[in-house]
Amino acid sequence: MKLFGVAASTRENSLNRHLFDRVAAQIEEHGHQITVADYTIVENLPLYTAAREIDPGIPDEVQTMARAILDADALVISSPEYNFSIPGPLKNALDWISRIKPSVLTGKPVLLLAASASPVGGWRGLAALRVPLTCLGAQALPWEITLGGVTSRDAIDASLALEVTRQRVDMAISALLRDHV
């Protein structure tokens, strides 16, 4: 199975990038391929406007990302929570992708991930991310992997080593791979 992934952070020592890398490695251990978007490209996309869509048109980088999404059986997105929402560049990329017809996200299962120092583990940001994904026809899965109260990569690793967390992560990944592709 082919998956497409986005870790929506380029920050050095990013918690969400680290969580994404750990989950992606586990998916690959199951024998599946995951192509990872270069988030620096996402961060450098021009701000979507209707005028820019007309001239100069949909950026080549968006077209390339849309093809990768279309070719994938499922998506994995890890996103930090910014003010109870998602990073602006991620929303901007979704706005650009929404302009590709037919929608490349229709019917795509999406596993959402977040890690945060907040006790709720980025859940509010993922709730906000579900809105545009659902609007674009994606199937944001009812389970997600959230790690709360983590402030370092070591804390993420320690949390992932806990039996209860391991079971949640295994269940989410197994269900994605088994039930949705």
C-alpha cells in the first residue's frame, strides 16, 4: 500500500515531526511505502487567492502534491496546534489543493497525529483540521494519535514506550492499514 504523509512543521526538534517519523517507521515496518511531503515547499507556497488561481495559476508544487495524494491509498498528517487550530501554511496548501478538480482527497482515509505540551495533546488543532479535510471529501478517521504533556523528543519516545500508548498507536495504524485500503 502507498501512503502520503505530511509533517506540518519545519521547526528544529519538532515534536510533531518526531511523532510523524515514529509512526511512519511503524507503517513501513508493516511493509507499506510512505512518501513524505517536503514541508518547506508547503511553507513557501504563495498565499491562495482567487486572483492568483487565475494568474499565475495553480503552482507546480501544488500540482505535484496533488498527484502524490491521488496516487496514495491513504494519508497521514501530523500537525502542531496553533491557537486551537492548524498552521497557516497547512491550511493554505489545503486551499490550493481544493482548487484541483476533481478533488484528489475524495474518499481518502486520513490518520491524524499531534503532540503537544498541552494536556490535550493537540486535539483541538486536529478538530480544526478535520473541517477542511471533510469539506474536501477526505475520511478523517475517528481515531487519532495524540500525545499530551510532551515537551521533548525524549518525552515522545517515553510516551510511545508506554503499553497503553503502544496499544492505541498499534490499533490506529492497524485499523488504517486493514480497514481503509
